Amino acid sequence: MTKPLPVATRERIFVLIAVCCTAIAMPLTFTGTAVALPSISRMLGGSPIALNWVTNAFMLTFGSLLMAAGALADCYGRKRIFLIGLALFGLFSAGLAFSANIVWFDMLRALQGVGAAAAFSGGMASLAQKFDGEARLRAFSVVGASFGIGLAFGPIASGMMISQFGWPSIFVLVIGLAVLAFTLGAIFLGESRDPDATGLDWKGAVSFTLALTALTFGVLQAPDSGWSDPLVIVMLAAAGLLFLTFVLIERSVPRPMLDLSLFRYPRFVGVQLLAAAPAYAFVVLLILLPLRFIGIEGMNEVAGGRMMIALSGPLLILPIAAGLLTRWFSPAIICGVGLAISAAGLFWLSRLPVGSNSSALIAPLLTIGVGISLPWGLMDGLAVSVVPKERAGMATGIFSTTRVAGEGVALAIVTAVLSGLTGANLGVAAGDHAGAIAQRLATGDLADAASLVPSLAPADLLAAYSAGFSTLLWLLTAITAFTALVVFGFLGRGGDIEKDLAEDKDRSVATSVAAREERIRSSVI
């Protein structure tokens, strides 16, 4: 007879399942809307900017509120924030299926991101309390693989559901996962807090959210209005001032949402750079490629989703394999090599123009996916390993914010760059409509782009888009290769950050005591 598992072990397993369900649901709602965007556009309408906000509204609130949600989890309870976030996420996901127009859809996407931030931060911080040492690294590797499940099967599952039941059906699976995660969390997750937490840094949270909003709005508006447009200049300038305000606030409050002192340590900086790397090496392709396959090349949703499996499929297995590889190789080597492989895949993909045989795209897509899967399995574990355990909420908040906010900003910038490159390639034949045509091509609306200047042949539009897409991939290749070198160097630096922090604290206390004694001696003299 098999001996039953201890109660504590069973609880940890079910808590891990709950967090994994949450990790699967997040990329499903991210990739699903990318596949559904052409269908959403046909039913709800909307300008290119409004359609860009379908993805960016979710990424903006999700990314900007992760640190705040992590601080709330540390202060008011990780389980509580986890369950509240799941409830909001499920509620607004259901509302999206009944949206009457694109404005309501974008607003609900933003609210969905609020719930996602709370659920993700609360869940990851709770998981860090349940597991220690190597078990924690393995647990976070499993979460990384779960995220990969959502990325791998999200496009094809969404494509099949759209073809059978319409785009609103893509939210059914998301809601089901949220309900399952909520149930398991409510039953098996124990409450935990940071005993030293003092509350949420509201000034920091507001300034950071407003800064990201202004930056995203300015970048998305630029292709339509031009980079010299007064509104674009004002929004970008406001973003810079708000980011500066955020830094000043975080340096002055006693319990900051973002502990800026951590950025003195190379390994911590390396982890944050590693968090940002997938944004431009992988995540932007999860949005751009379905638009290219379905909107530009004319594939149906199922075929487009099937192509995306080559890109995200490796995330099903390799994140766990990366955790096992740490027995023989350092995280710096694994992560650096992985990003270098992704850079090679991006360059390979840039050599294949729009209209290439779909089978020729599989190998470069697999190469990108294999490369990004190696650091993916280590990132979350590294994030919580570089700060004391009791501040796990802050650590996961900073790391997840860097990752998700970086993805949102990268997506806005890459979309604007693709639009600009495509417009430049259209030449004088497009006249004053070059910018508008390029924006529609960037959002996968070939038919609307062609209608603006009927004299332009579809082949010319495809050639301009293809050249712009290839140039964009060259830029992403260079950025990813450079990041591989930097991450390898920073993560390879030795040292124990927790020990360094303790020594810094001791030195600070000793300095304060010495200063106080000096003041006493001076007063006596």
C-alpha cells in the first residue's frame, strides 16, 4: 500500500497547482486576443490606435500595478490579494465576452489587468513562502513551464474556439482556470504577511502607473500624429518627469515599493535585465506574428495558431530542463547561451520574407523558442533568491513589473517602429496616406490598408510590410545579442545579495551609533 503524503506536502502541491493555473490563464488572455484581433476588429470596429490598446491596456495595468500588488500582498496578506485578484480577473474576463464596442473592450482589458496583477503577485509571493532552497527553484520552474503551456496552446486553442464559436469564446477557458485556482487557493493556501510591512507606497504606485500610461500613450499615438506632434511630445515629457518623480519618492519614503538600493548589486541588476529580455526577443512576436499570419498572409485562425506552437512549444519542457541543468552549469551560462540562441533565431527569421512557405518558418521559430525557454525556467527562481525571504512580495513585484511593464512598453515601441519602417518603405506612391496605411498593416488589416489608396497594388503593400518586418527583426537580433552578453556578465558576478544587504545594514547602524556618540562627546566638551 502506498504511504499517503504528509499533509504539509499535499498542501504545497495544491498551492503549486493553484498558482500554475493562474500562470496558464495569464498568457491565454494575452495570446488569445492576438489571434482574435482581426475578428474583434471586424465585429467591434475601431481605429488602429484603439486596436493597439486591446493588448496594451491589459499590459499597462498588469505591468504598472505588479509592484503595488506585491506590496499589498506583503502587508495585508498574500492569500487575500491572490483570491481578490482572481475574482476580479474572472469577472472582467466574463465581461469582455459581452463587449458592445471597442472602447468598452479596451476599458475591460485594463480592468482585467488589475485583477491579473493582484492574482499573479499574491500567488508568486505565497509560493515563495511554501518552498525553500532547491525546492523553491523547482517550484518556480514548474510555474514557468505552466506559463509555457498557456503560450504554447493559447494560439491554437483560441484559433479553434474562434473558428467554431466566435471570438467571445476565448475567455471561457480563462474563466475556468481562474475558478479552479480560486477554489484551490481558498482551501489549501495559508495566510502569510511580511511582519515589517508598513502599507502601500501610494505616491510611488500612482506616479509609476501614470508614467507608464503617458509613455505608452505617447508611443502609440506617434505613428498616427507624428513624433513632433505637441500631444506626443507632452506625453513623452510627462512620462520622463513622472519617472523622475517616482525615483525621488522611492528614495525618500521609509518603506519604498521599489528598494533602489538593490540596484547597487550586479546580480540583482542582471536578474532585472533578464526579466526584460523576453519582451523584445519573444513576447512581441506573440502579438506581431498572429497579425502577420492571419491579417496579412491570409491564414485562418487555426492555421495561424498552429504556426505559433513552433515558437512557444519549447516552453512546455525546456524551463524544467533548465532547472535540472543548474546541477552542471551556472544560471549565467544557461541564460546567456539561451539568449544567444534566440538572437540567432531572430536573425534567421529576418531572412524569410512575408509569403514564404510556412514550413520554412518552423525552424527559426523553434530556435527562438528553444533559446528563450532556457532562461525562462530560471528567471522567477532567481528573482526571489536575491532578497530576504520575508520580502518575497517586493522581489516578485519588482521582477514581474520589469518583465510585464517591459513587455508592454516594448510592444508599443515595436509596433510604432514597424509602422514607421513600413511607411518609409511605401514611398511617394502612398502620398499622405503612407502613415495610415502603415498603421493598418501593423495591426493586420490588409483590406482596410488597401482601400485607402486603391491605385497601390497589394504586392507593393506586402513588399513594404515585409521589408519593415525584416528590418525590425534585425534590430531585435542586435538587442537580444547585446543583452545576452550583459546578462552573462552580471549574473556571473559572485556574491550573496542577502548577506551584502545585512552587512550594509550593520554598517549603517554602526555609522549611526558612531555619529550619535560623537554628538554626545561634542556636547560634553
